[in-house]
Amino acid sequence: MEGEKGTVCVTGGTGFIASWLIKKLLEEGYSVHTTVRANPEKSRDMSFLTNLPGAAEKLKIFSADLSDPDSFDAAIEGCKGRVVYTSSAFAVVFNNNDVESEMMDESFWTDVDYVREKFQPHVRSYMISKTLTEKAALEFAAEHGLDLVSVIPSFVVGPFICPKFPGSVRTILALVLGEEYSHLLNTSMVHVDDLARAHIFLLQNSNAKGRYNCCLDPISLQKMAEILSAKYPEFPIPTSDSLADVKVWKCTERGMEGEKGTVCVTGGTGFLASWLIKRLLEEGYSVHATVRANPEKNRDMSFLTDLPGAAEKLKIFSADLSDPDSFDAAIEGCMGVFHVATAVDFETKETEEVGNQRAISGALGILKACLKSKTVKRVVYTSAASAVVFNNNNDVEMMDESSWTDVGFVRETWKQYGSYMISKTLTEKAAFEFAAEHGLDLVSVIPSFIVGPFICPKFPDSVRMALALVLGTTYEYSHLLNTSMVHVDDLARAHIFLLEYSDAKGRYNCSLDPISLQKMAETLSAKYPEFPIPTSDSLADVKGMKIPGLSSKKLLDAGFKFMYGVEETFDGAINCCKEKGLLYEMLGSSSSGGSKSAWKVLIMDKVTVKVMSHSCKMADITDQGVSLVEDLFRRRQPLPSLDAIYFIQPLKENIIMFLSDMSGREPLYKKAFVFFSSPIPKELINHIKSDTSVLPRIGALREMNLEYFPIDSQGFITDHETALMDLFSEDAEKSRKFEICLNTMATRIATVFASLKELPFVRYRAAKTQDASAATTRDLIPFKLASAVWNCVEKYKSIPNFPQNATCDLLILDRSVDQVAPVIHEWTYDAMCHDLLDMDGNKYVVELPSKSGGPPEKKEVLLEDHDPVWLELRHAHIADASERLHDKMTTFKSRNKAAQMGSRDGGEISTRELQKIVQALPQYNETMEKLSLHVEIAGSINTLIRQMGLRDLGQLEQDLVFGDVAAKDVINFLRTKQDASPENKLRLLMIYASVYPDKFEGDKGSKLMQLAKLSPEDMKVINNMQLLGGPPQIKKATSGFSLKFDGQKTKQANRKDRTGEEETWQLFRFYPMIEELIENLSKGELPKNEYSCMNEPSPTVQETAPSGSTRTRQAPTAPTDQKRPAHSMRSRRTATWARPHSSDDGYSSDSVLKNATADFKRMGKRIFVFIIGGATRSELRVCHKLTAKLNREVVLGSTTLDDPPQYLTKLKLLSEKDLSMEAPKPVFW
């Protein structure tokens, strides 16, 4: 029956065929168990499976590995029926049989002995494995009466949902991709969907037995070319005639998908090398990469280790060209070596002779290691145009591989960069001489300027120089008069081509034809009008050396094809730079050739100073070459030799100040790079352009869209301290502040989505009344803000690469959604610190016992994300945090030699032990200090809890919220706890008023206040709660106020206990209302009459929820052109507050951070929740909790983050007239 087809197991669930088969099985109504190989280093992204329709209910993922067959037991348990084994054509066709019909049926088997004789080891292993495994499986099944059939596909082609580009698809598309196609002379293939359907058919067909081939009839290479060129004229498909002479593929010289052998890439962290590693992994190679060891710090290798296929096929080795023997381990067992690393270091002051000797010794050392390995078949050496073009042949426009740089000419002409040219020339010559002498197969690749996208962390120098016209680095123009360049992807492909091309010999230039500086300017200005590219005419007088181009004829004649022209090469570089990060893009774009000595001035206004201080530290700014930070509106000293970076709001007064700085004969700064925090109106752009004296001095003029204030890895604020008063006070809508507050808030929220390149579904809490005419202005505030946000965000669709369909969810609420959360005692370590301790922002002064035995020492502590102990424990219950701190301290002392030194019982310590203890002392002291600080803080909190009697109060608060106590319990507390602080009694009555508003009707509230001995000013706070939530719906009073309440506990609470969640710690029962709302939003169960959407999809379109359920949405009230929600587009431009962190104490066995996924990009669509009027720490905690639970990053935004004392003050001032409340001064660097 549909939906009841039983349970099946699919092994290798992340693969091309398996993932598509899972998709098909779910569509057919099967429940599926799938196995994936565990990766101990990182969590694998399974969203391409878990987001499939029906996956939430019918898909279970198990960890299993073929090296441990027992690990499959759990996945297979409960699955019934037949075994369908996926074999391969490689188990059939390799048997030296001359078949007259050119077709083989299931009776044929690959001849293992024939394969061993004819094929290389790295190729034949796959053929032999598939053959022997299928035979063994069929024999075992026959012996044990197991029903087994095998499916034998040919090349599997078609669409794919797995993240990795399938090797069989890439192979089949060789004519389109310009890759080698000699192995496609007679190609059999099958569509992946047909193959999946064949698997299911053979599972269901009761008469199925033995083996079944599954493929279409073969197609010739020439016929394939004809079909593709007719269907896809936009691709440069070779003509049928040009393919007539293609010789048969030599399987002995080429590997197969997934079995192409192991290669080594030196200098793996570089621009070209890292991209080459990426390409090799995609091609199916196993890669050994070498990196230079850094004794000062561990290098971040995630840009390599996170590459698709890296977990299984990439190994990183530490090696240095100054120690050639250090490459032996990396090269051992490799069939090819790409020597990309260079030994030239521009920062050192070593002589030319020393530098040359180091480079040559390093290269020859690597070649010796290749000989020693006995497995290396070919070495591909990366040379440079610098080894070809500098030889005083000014009349030559193009040079081929026969040309060499004249070392003597270079020594005479260049002083600063001559060492690099000479080193590359002499090293390449020495490498060829050594190879010829020792019979080593070596070819060299000679690239021109390497340009394009990059995955390495450093901004490549060649990309920076090629983008001089974009970045405004005028001193680079003279180097670009006649520029040859090559796209990094073409260059990586050329390296692989020359490794695989059997007839490759000698040197190969790899470059596009040259482009002039003026032509470059015309191309860039036409493509990127938003950049102030100089005009072609203005560049006519640029002087410099016109360098000849490189002819790539030899490479092209060998069969290689370039995939990227000049325009695509620039596109790759510019788009990559845009995505690489906000701070880096803004500050790095004006640096002078990467020189650390090129200092700059950073100028900001009042708001952008706050943005920057929330986003980074002063050290981050100085690392980018900023020597001075200035206020835009203060008098500043002229610094005409320095460049200036303006990070400002797009306001008229800011533009006037900027123009004043840079206009006239003597501007304050040499060049200005201007970045706006939010979109700039056209009239202000025109105002800038009208000042012709300023235009040539502008190096950049861009919108950064960064006008929000990160407060946490998953939280931000818009910094509207007076939002409650501006929007919810009496007659607030009559003030100009009302519209200004809403519009500024909307702009700042929109910049969050612009910077992260997310387009949200904008949902909001609808007015409480169905009658629009009866709705108050306060009721409509979420709608008004949602409208303003959508208007702002919709304009961002014109930004390049900005999504056109929704990629995330935004839910806009106001504080009335939950008036308990801001005042109830939240029992986490974080909330208790801010509620009970005398903190200034995140700063706290703690008293610690003196190390010298004197009076206690005061130490200022920053409780922020960089503290790993704080990061781990902040959301833990205070009792849990205290317990874990004690365990951490005990464990740390027991494992640390330095801690054990003082506890020895008089025994002597060996010299070796003493050395280890001394080495451990700095780390020991640092970790002990961190732990001691937190132990002291937690102790102070626990003391205050006891002194203030907060446990009883906390229990009453939580019981009240869940409706488990009645009025008499509150009255009893107020009578018996006379020593409770006025603030705590007020907070209790606020909770009581939220749960039982009828108990404050008439004079009942004032009687309760009198009992609590609270002032009339405090009564204002409770009365003002109505301004947020509107007048409560109260039944008519039937009697006057009395202290004799009905003893029955009436459940009026709107919170219910969470099912399925165990309450481990006392007083941890409370949860904010947004927890339910977020879960309902994630499941698609938000009530439509209570929560509306500005840009709802059309009613006929079904949207797949992250849970996997499919639901049909209602028609929107607002028009929209969206068809279905897109997957979240995770921009690399991730704000500081979205960066992952990890604990570094070394002993966090119970740390949630150690096992948490660090890459939010691998989760489902983001959920953003914005609360007008201030958010709480409990709500921030819930966002972290639900991120892990829902596998969707939940980000909390608000006007402010308020602790109870701040919230009470704001609520009290809500009814004040002519209020002008200043925001608290922010804490800067």
C-alpha cells in the first residue's frame, strides 16, 4: 500500500547512485535506513538527504564502515526481503574476448588474470575488486539460501543531489568540459533515475534471479559530439570530423573514477596549490599535500580539509624546502608529484646567491625523493613567466617555450624583484638538467599572471595586482601595460592534463593572449560600473615596460582547451573578493600590495564606531594596516601621505564632511576608500560625483550593508535603547520618533540579510483583533516593521549573487508576546552573572586570593566568547556550571604535571620530568587562572542566591508561570518574606499580573502593592505592562478585594510543561514563549490568523518544510513572484557573530562545544527572530538550544538585550511625558 511498503536499507548513502536511490525509495513510500561512513574529524553535511520529501518521517541514518562489517547490523535490523547488489560494468567487460556483436550479456565476467597483466596497479584494483566481490556475494547467497540479485550499470549519468560532482558525470561530459575524451570512443551509459528504478524493480519482482545488466546501447564519440553540439550550441563541442583520428584510450595509462592513484602537491597552502588540490580531489585522485611547519601557532587548514573528498583522500604533511629530506614521507607511494612551492621570500634580506641556492637545493631535493620512491612516474614543475620573458627582446610580442630569461639582463635592470626572476629561471634549468641526467620524467608549466577565485586565506598577490584598476592602486598600473593572465582553474587543469598526457615533454606555456591596460579598463568599467575604474583616455600616459605575452600553442596542440577568457577570469576574482569577508574586503582593498608598512587611517561616525567595536577588536584593525582611528566630526590632522578608509552612514552631514576632507588642492589624505553602512540614496551619490576634485581621489565607493551590532555568535541588536518609549508609550504614534525609530530599525535589520546574502520570508505577529478598524497603533507595530524590512530587503535583489527566492525565515514579534521572560529569574550562569553581580556590560571585577598571602587582588574579567570556559558554561544551570567547574579543576590538576609537582611525597624528580613540568607551567598557569576566575564568580553567585533566598522565590515564580499555584501562595510569600528586596517582590507581582490579570482589577492591585510594601512608582510598572499588551480581557468583578483568596489552584497559565524534555536541574522548567513559536515555524505550524507573511508563496505551490513534510500554503495578501523557497545561500561573508568557536582548555570531556558542528553552512535554512522592545538572555539561550535541536541556525535579533533591572527602568518610564532617555554608553575596544 502507498506509504506502507516496508523498510529497506541502502548502504553508502552519500554516493551518487545511493542518494538518488534513497530519493526514489522515499517517493515510492518505503522507509529507508541508510549507512554513511563516520568521519571522526568533523560532522558530515547530510542535509541533501535529510531535506528530501518524506525524510523526516521515513529516513534514518546510521554510521557504518565496510572495514567493520558488524557496524551494519543496526541499520539492517528490521529490513526484509531481497538483497540487490550494485556491481559494475568493470566486472563484465575486461576479458580480452572479441565479441562479434560488440555487446556482452550477463554471462561474461572480467578476467582477473588478464586485468593483472594489462593494467597498472592503481587502475586494476577497482576492476578486480568489483569482479571478485560480486562473485563472492553470489556464491555466499547460493550456499546460504539468500535471495540476491546484482545490477550491473555502465557509466551512470544524470542529475545528482550529492554534494560531490560524480566522477562518471564528469567523464561523460568531457566534450563539454574540454577534458580528455579518448576513453569515450564507444560509450554505454544509463540515466541515474532509470538505474534507481531498476534497483526497486528488481527488489519487487518475485521472479528476479542472478545478474542484470542495466544500460543503453553504446554511442560513438562522434555521434555524441553531434548530439551535444546540436543541443548545446553555446559550448565549444569539437566537430565530428575532428574526432575521427582519436585513438583508443589506453587504460594502462589512465586511472578510473575514484582510483586515479596518489599524487603529491608541494606548497599546499598557496593560491595555485590549494586550487590544484581541490581539482585533483574532484578528479578522484588521492592527494598528499605539504605545508611549511609554523612553530609559533597551529595553522588553520580547514580551507583544505573541508574540501569535498578531503576527509577520505587528502593527507597533509609538514615539509620545508630548506630541508629537502622532509618531503620523503609525502612523496612515498605517489605516482605523480606537482612541485608548486617556491622558496623565494620577499620579506627576507638574504643575498641573491643564498636565495638561489635554497630554491635549487629544495627543488633537487624533491626530485631526489621522487627517484627514491620508485613509484613516481612524472613530476610537473610550476615555473613562471619570469623564467621566459625578461631577455631584452623588446621587438617580440609573443614568446614560446624556447625563450629563457637572461639572468645577466635581469641583474642589470631590476634590483628589488630580480631575485625572484633569477631564482625561477635557474631552478627550472637545474630541475631539467637533473631530470635528464637521472632519467626522471619531468615537465614544467609556465603560467602568466594567475587570476581568478581563491580558497586560500591570504589575498593572492597576483590577484591583487591584476585588480589594480578596481582597487585604485595606481602604482601597479605600470606593471599592467601588456598583461597576460590565466584563470587559476585552467592552470590547475593544465597541470593535471600534463600529468596524464603520455606524450608530454619539456616546457609548456599556459596563458591567454595579452590585454592592454586601456582595454582592461574598458572591459572592467563596462562589466562593473559600480567601481570607479579610470577611463581609457586617462591611462594613455602611463609609462612602464611592455612585457611580451606567452604563446600557449604547444599546450593547445597537445589537446588542452582553455575554459575561461579574460572577462570570466576577472569575474572569478572580483566575485570571490566580494564574498571573502566584510572587514577584509573593506580594509584589505586599500592596502598597498600587501605591504605591512602601508599604514592607513580609519574614519568613522558615531554609529559605525559602535558597529566596529561590536564586530572586532582593535588588534584586528591594526593587523589590516590601520595606524589611526578617527572620529569623522572631530578636527583632524592632515596626513597627505596616508590613505583613508571612511566607514560611515549614508547621511547628508557625513557626505559633506567627507567632501570637505578630500576636496581642494590639499586634501587631508592621499586617497579615500569610502564604505557605507547601509544603502546610499542616489542624490548623495550624485552630490559626491559633482565634486570633480574629489572623484580622482576616491579608491572605492561601496555599500557594506553592515549596520547591526553583534552581541553573540547567534545574536544581534539594532541598538535602540528607547524603542519601548518611542513605540509603546502613550500617544507615541504622534511623535516623529515613532517613524524614525521604525525606519532605522528596518534598515539595520535589512543589512543583516544583505551582508549574509539571505532573502527571508518576512513573517510578523498580526494584530490581536480581526477587526482592522479596531486595531490600535501598538497592535500594528510588528506589521509596520515587517513592511519596512521587506521594502528594504527587496531592493537588495539587484546585488550580484543575491538570492531571488526566499532562503530563510524571519519572524518579527514585540515584547507583548512574552512579558514574563524579561522579569523571571533565569537560572543559567550567564543570566545570573548579569542579574545578580555588579557588571558593567560584559566586564566584572572579581576579587581573588593574593598569591603572596596579602589582601585579595582585584582583577577585571571580560565574560565574552573568546573565553572557552564561559562559552561552554554560560547556558548551563548555575548548579550544573558550579559542578562542572569543580570537576574541570579536579581533572585538570590530576592530569597536569605542574600541578602534581607540589604533591610529591619527598621523592626526587628526574631532570626529564622537571623539564616537562617547566614546559607545562605557562599553559598550566593560564588554564588555572581561567578556571579559578570562574570558580570564584560561581561561588559569589551561589552565596548571593542563599543570602537573598532566591530558591524559594524562583520556585514560586516557575510554579506561578505554569499555573501550579494560586493567589494564596503569592500572598503567603509576601507576608512571610518581608526581607525580600523590593525589586524581587515587584518582579513576582509582574509575573502574577501576566498570568492572572484579573487579580489586579480595580483596587486589587494597589492592595497587593501595599502588602508587598511597594511604592506608587512601582505600581506604574505594572500598569505600564498594559501599554505593551493592550488592556487585558477581564471578567467583570463580582466582589471587592480581599486577602482571603479561593484556595483552589486555577490553571490560567499559557505555558505547558514541555513533553519529552527531562528537567535535570531544579528551577530549569521555565522556557520563553519564542521556543514554541520557533518550533512551530520550523514545522510550518504557525497559526496563519496570528502570524502573517509579507511575501508568502503562491497558493498552488507546495513548500517542503525542513522537517520533510510537504504542506500547501494559503494565498498571500501581498503579491509575490516567488515560486518556492530556495536553499539557504551561505555567504562566505559571515559576520563575526556567526563565526564558530571552540574550547581550548584541553580537558573538556563534557564540553558541548567539542562535539558541536562548527559549520552553520551545513545546516538547513536559517531562522531569524526579531523582538521589538528588548530580548532576554533566556531567549538567547533558547536560540542556541534550538539550533542544535532543529539543525537550523536560529539567530535572535532585538532592539536591545535587557537584563531585568534595565527592563524595569524602561517599563517605569513608559508613561513619562517628554522623555529623552540617553542610551547607555557602549563599551569600546
